[in-house]
Amino acid sequence: MSLFVASRSAFRVSAPLKRQIRSYATDPSPSSKGSNNTLLYGAAAAAGLAGAGYYFLSGSTAANKAQEKVKNASAAVAEKIPGVEAKKAFTGGDQGFLSLKLEEVEIINHNSKRLRFRLPEDDMVSGLPVASAILTKYKPVDAEKAVLRPYTPISDEDTPGYIDLLVKKYPNGPMSTHLHDMAPGQRLDVKGPLPKYAWSPNKHEHIALVAGGTGITPMYQLLRTIFNNPEDKTKVTLVFGNVSADDILLKNELATLENHYPQRFRAFYVLDNPPKQWTGAKGFINKELLKTVLPEPKNENIKVFVCGPPGMMDSISGNKKSPRDQGELKGILKELGYTPEQVYKF
């Protein structure tokens, strides 16, 4: 079972920043000045039990759920058989868009939802390479052109039967608004993969993830891949900026990682509007904080990944010119001495 499925609610929201620093930090005393940047961060045993339940509950909702568990467990077992490769839903090339049915919606907070879409076949997996994304398409009524937006699923790439998207609704955001308005049973056009940064185990000794808002989703894809692989010993530092504590997405999953891998994973949270009891960093992600907690640029085998709102990107690394053009390295990371080869912008 993936560690991320059994996430615990152990998020240390009030842990002081100094106490979060591990022994491989570069400076023991970070601080961050306050600032108003609200606009910037805007399987076999279970299968057997499920099958037994199905015969007694045939025709009921519980029976349907039990039957689904059997299918998923069977697919998961098939996925692990040596020499048997699971069918991939997203194959790229000339495949085109797939019409996926929305199966389940979960409200995460005041402006974010988790949406579960069924893959075309129950034994299919997304098969997305890491790191990569999918492309969603929606054509509003009377619109001349369709709206296209990339998203990084938060479900494991080898999970059979579905993908989960974590979607934050933005004001005047046509795709995020459409996704939040969708009801189970409706369909969405999706294609992929959209290749990003090709990861392989131990590619870098230490990586840093600098994220704002839903920019956490490609970072979480990397985290899952690294810590689900016992052969991958990469150290990871996360700096995650948000408006408020309620806006911190995947906080339970991130806390579980910190608890299980305290010597390899550390997370620093920055809030623009923190609660009174908050003792972490306040304001926005600044130069002083990054200088203190990131691996130093003089270390050759490191990589800094950045993803967030345009204002945050501009301040920290500069924005990309296009999906295929990283653009010039600017901002805080350049000032701290990092090279373009040491930075990747999602």
C-alpha cells in the first residue's frame, strides 16, 4: 500500500520554523518578514472480503462498492505480476482526447475540490511518466474556441481505474469554474501525457520544491515517486506558500511524509494571513528564507523546482516563456547564485 493512502492528520501547523530545520540546513536561524501578498498566492484480503460481501448484498449500493473493490484489487494484483504490464490510459501521440466520467467529488476547502474521473477501463492505469501532466478541454456555450488547461493528478500513476485531480477555483477562471460546477456522471475531455521533467531514482542528491497554492500538485507527484521507491534516497526540501492555513493543500499527506522520513524530507510553510497561534514563516517566500533552507548552489548535484502563481514565479525564478521554453532565470534564485541548469519551472 502506498504511504500516501494511509495519510495521518498529524500536520504540525504550529511548529516553529527553527525547530523544523534539519541538520543539513545551511543556516540555523531563518526569518521572514510579513507582507501582504494575498494576490500572489491566490490488496488480496480486502478483495476476498469485498467479494464475500457482494454475494450477500447483491443489488445494493454496498454490493456495488464491494464489486468495485474486487475489480480494483484484482487490477492492482495484475499490475504487480512480473512481465505483465498494466494497460495505460494515456499513451500520447495520435491518441487524442479521452472522454472521462466524473465519479466522485470531495470538497477540500472553501475554494478547492478533489475530482475523481474513471478511466476507460477498470484495469487501466494512467501510466503517466514522472513528471508529467494531463490536458483538459472544455468548450463553453457560444464560445468560438475550447478552453485548454493542464493539471497534474494527485493519484498514483499505477492506481487502477481512476485519476484524481485537485482543483482550486479561481475568479474568472473558465476551466476551474467548469470543473467545480461538474456533477458526478458528467464527462470531461482529457489527453496526455504532457511531459515535464524526466525523473529517475537518485537523479539528484538533494532537490528543493518551491510552491505556491495549487503549484503543490507537480511537487507532490515528485514526492510520491521518490518516497514510494525504496531505492530512491533523494533528500527533499519543500517551501510552500499560501494565503491562510486553510489554503494548505495536501497538508495531511505532507505531514505523513515528514513523520516517516524526518532525515530526508522537511517542509517549511509560509502564510500571508496566518492565525494567531502560527509560529512559522509569515508573509511571502523571500530571499532570506530560501538562502537558509535550500541546498546551496555550490553543491553540484541539486535541483530547484518552482511552481506557483505568476507573481510568485516572477519574484523567485522568473516565469516560463512557454511550455517548452523555461525562459531566463531571474529573481531570488539568480541572486542567490543558482544557475539555469539547477532550476526547473513547472
